[in-house]
Amino acid sequence: MKSITDLRVKIFADGADKAGMLEMYRNPAIRGFTTNPTLMRKAGVRDYEAFAREILAAIPDRPISFEVLADEFAEMDVQARAIAGWAENVFVKVPVTNTRGESSAGLVERLSHDGIKLNVTALLTLDQVRTVAACLAGGAPASVSVFAGRIADTGRDPAPLMAAAVGELGAAPNAELIWASPRELLNILQADAVGCHIITATYDILQKLPLIGKDLTKFSLETVEMFYTDAVASGFRVSGPKGRSQR
């Protein structure tokens, strides 16, 4: 099994907790960061721009994605240009459609060819990947976030689709494919195997990175030890055949 140092896929931390982001920044295995309005709301962020600028001041040398907040494409355009001006390492997240299902392809092409680094987000189909790749080709450096975890949530294996998406992005060599919303550590190895350029992962998954390649016999023993230790700490008892309490 590969070790973390053998992986070709770049690991990005996905979250909006400042302390957690700074902790991950100290880990050289974390090559970048992504966030979104939902994660920020969950983390209790009140001032979007102030939070973003604080993070960018603390993390000036790795790519960080911040998302537009509008639903109308004209307003997305204005916001994207403003967000791009916050720092050189910013990638602007633009959703693949608005809430009415209207494609953002025209906006993506315009922004990309105006030199704005984009992270086109919330893709789930190959048709969407194909369309976005055509828009990004020849533009600024970009990322394309396919939500493989959400595909898996529907009972579909995302790996074949992600492998095909890598091929579709061949039309846009300036763009990298992101395996977004992974559900388990295994997804990092799957993303690497199919040739994804980047995988985003939340802190709970990233904390499991030291488990990659762990000896399973040792892991089994540690599991048994954990169950026993918790049973003792709980004070649980089992009554014997004559009602005698036993551990």
C-alpha cells in the first residue's frame, strides 16, 4: 500500500474553522484549502470578507478557494472580481449553475479568460465537466470540483466517473480536477488511483492520515484494547449464573 509521501494527488483541507485551518497549514502534506458559505455558517463566521482576509494574511502561500455569494450572473461577475483581488493565492469559487439551474458557462469563460483563477464547483455529471473544460481551456489556472462524495451518496461508485472526468479535463491543461466531498480516508487513495489532481477533505478525515498503511493486526489489538478500557471505565457489569456481578 502507498504511504502518504507516495501519493500524487494533492490534499487540500476543506473547512472554515480558523484554528483548524492554521493547524492544517503547519502540516506540509496539506497543499491548499477550500471553504464554502455552508461551512462558514456552521463555523459561526459573521463577516465573510473579514474572515477571508484574516485567513489569507495567515496563509499567504497556498491556494485558497472562496465562493461568490450571488445567484445572478452579473452580480457573481462583480463579486468574483472583488474576491480575486483579495490575494494572489485566491481561487474564486463559481457554482456550475445558479439556483434556477441556468448554466454559468458564459460567466466561467469570461472570468477565466480575463485572468481570474476559478474553482468551478458543485459539478456531478460528465456533461458538466465537458462544458466547463471547454470554457476554461486557454484561460487562467483553474480547478473543477466534482462532488464525488455526493455521487456516492446516491449509491453510485464515483471512481469511474472521476476517471472519465480526468480525461475530459485533458481539453483544458490549465485546469485541475478536484475530488470533492470525500466520505472516508479510502477516497484519498481512490482519487490518487484515477489520476485526480486534488482531493479536498474535512478535518475529521485528515486526522486519519497517519492510519494509511497501518498494520491491521496491530490495529485489531488496539481496537480490542479500546473496547476493554471503555468497558472498565464505564463500570459495566454482567450478572453471573447465580446473580453474581462480574466484569
